[in-house]
Amino acid sequence: MTVRRGSDLGFQQLPGRWSADPFADDETPVSVRLVRIAPGVDRSPHRHPHSCEVVYVVEGTGVMWRDGTTIDVAAGDIVLIPAGMPHATIATGGQLRLVCFFPHPDLARNTEELNGIIRL
């Protein structure tokens, strides 16, 4: 069993969000990301060509943009995004905190940032 303390995580800036990989040094068959999104930040879509993504909304409210449509999300919601679907999450009420799960061991090779800014 591996435990990572939240205070020890290093967040890195990605387009429109901050992300931490708590198990970067472990060889695991999955990827996990802790994500923070501030309100009012421009977001570009991205996709994961090799796996689906499961997103759990820990804190805040926002909009899940999925291939041109939007769905409101709030703390306690869980979202399944199919492999290859362009998507982004946009904070609408304070900072949005997410836990994202991927059944793929290498998220860097499983993430494609797409061009364009999402306008709500």
C-alpha cells in the first residue's frame, strides 16, 4: 500500500489548470491526477485517446464541456468520459477540485491538448 500526503504533492501548471500526479514514481497500471481549476481561466479542450477518464468532483461547481455540449457539475458528482472525446472542465463557483482516474499507466502519452478556447 502506498500513501501520499496532500502536503507533499507538487502541482504543475497545465493549460488552464494545475495538476499533481501522486503516484508518478510508482509503476502502476493506472494514472491518477489531482486537479485544481480557478474560475475565470480560459480553457482549451483535450482528450485521452487510449483510455476513458473518470472524474470525481471533490469541491466547487463548474461546467463539464464535452465535444460541444455542457453539463453542470458540483461536489459529489462523478463523470465518465469515453476514450477520445474532446472535453474540459471549467470552474464557475470558486476553485474546482477534481480527482481524475485513467486506466492507462502513462497519462503523458494519453493526453492530447487541442487548439481553441472554450467559450460558455
